[in-house]
Amino acid sequence: MTLVCFASGGTRREDGPTGSEGAPRAGPRHCFPGPSRGPQGLATVVFRCGSRTTVQRPVLHGVVDATTRALWTKRGRGVDSRWIGPVPSTDLVSAWGSAPTAVAFVPFTTVGGRRGRSWAGTSVGPVRQIHPDFRDEVEPLEVYPRDPRPRVGTRPWVMLNMVTSLDGATAAGPDRVSGALGGAGDRRVFRAVRASCDWIVVAAGTARAEGYRRPRVDAEVARVRAEAGRTPVPRLAVVTARGELDADAEMFATPPPGEEPVVVVAGRDADQDRLAALAGRAEVVMSQVPRPDPAEIVEVCARRGGDVVLVEGGPGFNGPFVAADLLDELCWSVAAVMVAGSSARLAHGPDVDFPRAFRLDRLLVDDESNLFGRWVRRR
């Protein structure tokens, strides 16, 4: 990670690649190579004040003080994945008469969901395939959408996409979100998996916690989807038992011309006032049971068109899909970190009567040792 700082009135130098100091353009400024992964890298800040420079010690073990957290979320001027803005000197550096200005790489994961700081590395190096055969470099967007996903009987093919740590945590960091586990490689795979589906289905609690938005695609994803005969953008379905949804949330923004609204599948006892507030923002489908079950959710999607449904959690939402034996594919990203804590496993719920067997179809790895597997149900 390259960290860059400003002298008073100085100009920003060109930021070098990860771990490189690069070459300054002009002016009295300093840069320091910082750690390339983990919370230490994200919390390290370089300051320049007058003729003195200091490096703030890394925050260890995810302990984040309020001032450092304010830096992480600072809404300064955005430059790619970096934020530029004033940084208060209180609790960060000794008072030198004025607050220094600093620039640091602060990677955020914001991909229509999975939002948060990544603890799984910031590398944008190659993704390699190590199973079923070795391929030195793989572009996920060129392989995932081409995988066969036939309908299973009369229902759509159902995928599950999740990220965990090595020790099985599905969320991490101060905000307890999955985005803290998803590095650059995971974002590439996440983009490719979403390019492969017609529907994205998520529990309301996960949508709130992860800051879900309406799905968006870039030109390359749109091309891949068109080649596969899919709509330009996948539809989003949000499932809620109690109706605890904010009508002003970004995912309920007015859809662009030609796009369908978000579908909300609500339990029988859901808050009717909250659901009424979604009028004109979402299509609400009422279930006849308190908690919509997986078969019903898949059927809601199937009736509106599409052959592939992607489930994105959380763990308590995934468990019933396992129990109902409705998962045909698991796309599992494993971040090369251990975080301990009390996070739920990938799928949580009642025990199943017999294990659901899957076969490993493909395994990828990035240069941060994060793994990306595709498992297909044995039937």
C-alpha cells in the first residue's frame, strides 16, 4: 500500500502501484510503503506538517478509535479508491498548530451490496485457476457466465454466493459486514457471478447491513449478459418477514427507463404501513405464511421470468435453502484471514436429514492467497 501526504500548498504526486513509492512530481512531500493487507494497512496514515513528517501507528486487531474511523469514512474528494480530505490532528498526531492534510489508500467495497473496508488485501494482480487444471491467468467474467446452469425440472437453477474468513466468519470489522472480507479478487468474482444470473435474492436484514443498491452493470458486463441472452441488468428481490424496510433506501430508488422495480416478498404478518410506503418503489408480493419459504421465493422469481436465481444471504436466510435442497451451486470465496469472533457460518438453521453433497467444479486463487470455489450439487 502506498501512502501519500501533502505539504502545505503542495500538489499531489502520482500514486504508485501497491507497495511502491513511485516517483514524486514536484513539491515537498513524502510517501511510505505500508502493509499490503489487513486492518494495519487500512489504518496507517502519513502526515506532513511544516518540515516534519510522521506515520501514525497501525490500528491492530480491528480496534478502531473514533477519529480513525472518521478518516475511513471521510467524504472528501474521491480519486479512484482513495479519499482526499482534511484529517483532524486530535488523537492522531501531536498538535502542530494546524491540522495536516493527508491522502491514504482507503479501499471500499461497494458493489450493489457487500460494502465495507476489505481486510483481505487490495491487490489487483492475476487470478489463477488451480482446479480442474492449472491456468496461469483467468478472467472471472469470461468463465462464470459460460458455466452451464440448466433449469432443474420446472424451476430455475439456484446459486448461492458467499464470502467467509478461513475460520468461517461471514462478517468482520467494526461494522460486522461481509465486505470487510472481500478483497480485489473477490470483487472480480462477485461481479462475474452476478453477471451469470437473472435474479439476485437477499434477506432484508442483509440488504440493510450491507447497504444494498439497485443492481448496476458496466458495459463489459452488459455485453457478457447479452451474449448469454440475459436482460441487461439482473432483478433484485428482497425477502422480509416483518416488513422492516426503509422506503427511502437506495435500493428502492426509481428504476431507469426499461428496468423493472425491486420485488419485495413479505411475510403474512409484515408491517402493512411500511409495505404501503413502498408503493411506486417496489412490487410487493405477500406470502401466505409468516416467513416466506425458499420454494415460494424461487417461484415468485420464476413467474416473472429468468432461469438463474442468485441467493446472497445472510446465513440465516441460506439455511432454509439448504434444508429444502434448493441449492444447485455454491460460489464460495474464502478470504485468507482469521478473525475469530461470533459470526455465523455460511448457512445457519435446522439440521438436515442427510448431507447435501457437492462436487468441486473450479477453484481459483489470487496473489493474496484468497480462494474462489465453484461447487455444483450432486444429483
